[in-house]
Amino acid sequence: MSAELFRTDAFRAKISYENAQNTPCYSEVSDGLVWDRSMRRKWFVAAVITTLALISDGAQASIRITFVKPETFRDDDFRNRARRENAMAAFTKYFELLDRRYLTRNQQLSIEITDIRLAGQYEPWRPRYADVRILRDITPPRFSVRYRFKSGGTVVTGQETITDMNYLSLPGARYSGDQFVYEKEMLRDWFRKRFVQKRRPAG
């Protein structure tokens, strides 16, 4: 089962299910974008498979990802063990993909993630949408990180907060079936700037 995100132009809330194959599940709300969390079971199974894949792929990676006390992260999803482990597995796998795509054999990168706020937030005062993240301009994804990057004989360390206030303008993102599409687009952009183009943080 897959989910898609829609922006609506009138006050309404609707969940529709398509026939025989049960796909897709669409959720709409009046003043934002929504992500239906009813499909999380599928992603949790995928996270287990991802974890097994990381065991075999990890030896090849030149990147090390550490989540520092993830149960204390401010995002609501990190207060639930299954959702927390799902997110950690997904982001670890994605960072390893970026490593394979952009870094060379003589480069090593260590990233410590100290806090995460995923895109959107839950709005419990909407009774029909207790398990739905409402995506607004004021709720962008946000990662707090520390890193150590070694390239040849040069070592660079840093600490910063990664965010994207324009995340809702990403072309095609709302139609993606990826649960963390906004976070991954933001991380890819940051990764390329910092470790491929080697641009220093602003300020």
C-alpha cells in the first residue's frame, strides 16, 4: 500500500481507498499536506529488512552514523520504539547510499545525529487525524549534527543544524511514495554542499 500527499483548496477531509488492490490510500485536509500513518506497518517491515542489509553492507562503508540518545529526540515519532527504529534504519541506509555515491576510498566521514524534527507535526485537536502529520511552512525537517570528515591528509570537524524552510516547494515530493522524502532531499543537498563541494556553513 502506498500513500501520496495532496494540498487542498477548500475545507474538507477525506480518506479514499481504491478497490481490489487496496492502493493507494489518499488523505486530504483543508489547510496543509497530510501523511497518513496507517501504512507504518509496511515501513516497519521494510526497516527490519533494511537492518539486515546494513549488516552486510556496513563493512564496505566509509561513513559512520551515530544517533545520540535518539529516545530523547524532540520529534514525536522518536518516542515510539518501532517508529524510532524505522527512522534510524532508513536514515542510516540513506547516508550509506550518499557515501557510496559521492565519497572516495580515501575519504572517511563520521556523523553524530543529536536531534531530529521530521517534516510536519501531529495536530491532536483534529480528532479524525490523530495519526496524520500536517505539513506546513513553519514545520520543516530539522537535523542537529556533529561531524568529522577526513579527506586525504585534511580533517574537518563541525556542528550545525540542517533545515530547509522551502521544503514544501520541492518538485514532485508530494507525490513520492517515500515516507521520508523531504528529509532525504534536504540531507542530500547538505551532504553534497559540505563534503563534495566542500562549502563551509554560512556564518
